Amino acid sequence: MKKVLTVLSILLIAASLANAQKLLPTFALKAGYEMPGTLTATLDDNDNDNDVKSGFSFSGELTANLLLLDVGVGASYMAGRELDIEDFNGSFGFTPIYAIVKFTVLPLPLISPKLIAHGGLSLFNPDDDFKASMTPGFLAGTIEVEGENGYYLGIGAGVEVRNLSAELMYKFNSAGMKYSVADQETTVDFLYSYVSLSVSYGF
């Protein structure tokens, strides 16, 4: 037992020395590839799952290191997503603004495997064609449409080698659209779920 504790102590000290330069915040630029996902539209407790085509995102993250933890904030721009439905018009996107927590699973001097969690606000960006295409069929007349922002959550793992890192995460973005006609009003809720693979470089 003493040998195990000694080895762990040495690894922790080595990691702390190797990461001493990280005591100052690190800014990272990240490029992500989002695999085909699912957009679940919910109206009156009825769910409708729609396949979403793959896409790309670009992010900036600011983190600070404290021994085994990295904490910080980030923002991401998600290029327009399209549903994988024939003759469907319109696209949507999200701009998540989030907090970051990374836990170093095994502190090594040159490579750091990490568990990662994100959580925050997700700004919803549907275009006019998407709003029109998702309008409930029972509404008629002059319709006013208002987008509603939601939450963003992500969980996954990654590995960091010096200034480079790679992450594989499962993510959720929620949103809604409120449709109003005269005195009639209804809301369609959305949940976009997908797997993201990203690489980043820290400065």
C-alpha cells in the first residue's frame, strides 16, 4: 500500500511541475465534427424524432488548471444543421455558452487523459424556412413565430498532449419555438442530441 501511495504521489508531483505553466489561464481554439444526430420535436407530449445531417462547429475556451482539475468557460458556433428528410427546407443551429470542468484521470507528465463535462445556455438559431417547415399543421392564418433558447449539456472524455487535445463527447442542445395565431398559442420543444469529435490547440 505504501508503494502505491508513493507512486501516486510522485506522479502527482510530476504532473504539477509539468503543468506549472498552466497556472495562468489557457485559451484554446477548437474545431469539431458533429456526427449525424437526432432532433426530437415535442408537441403536447408527443415526440417526433428526426435524423440530422452531420456538421461542424468552432469554439473558443478559456480554462485554468489546479492540480487535477481544469475549470473555465467557453462559447461555440455551430454551423447550420439540416434534417435528413427529402425536400425539407430550412436549417437550424445553436450557439452554446458554457462552463467547463475537466478531471485528469491519470496525472502523467506528457499526456493527460481527462473526463469532461460542459453545462450552460444554448442560443437557438433557426432560419425562416425551418420555422415555417416546423409549423404545426392545425395552425392557420397569420402566424407569429418566436424562438426560445434552452440549455446545453455535454459529457465525454479526452486526451491532452502538450498544447494539443482531442475530445469525444455526447452533447444535448434544447430549444423551443412559440407559434401564435390570434388568441391561440402553442410551443414546440426541441432536443438535439449528437456525438462530437473535436481537436483543439491551446495558447
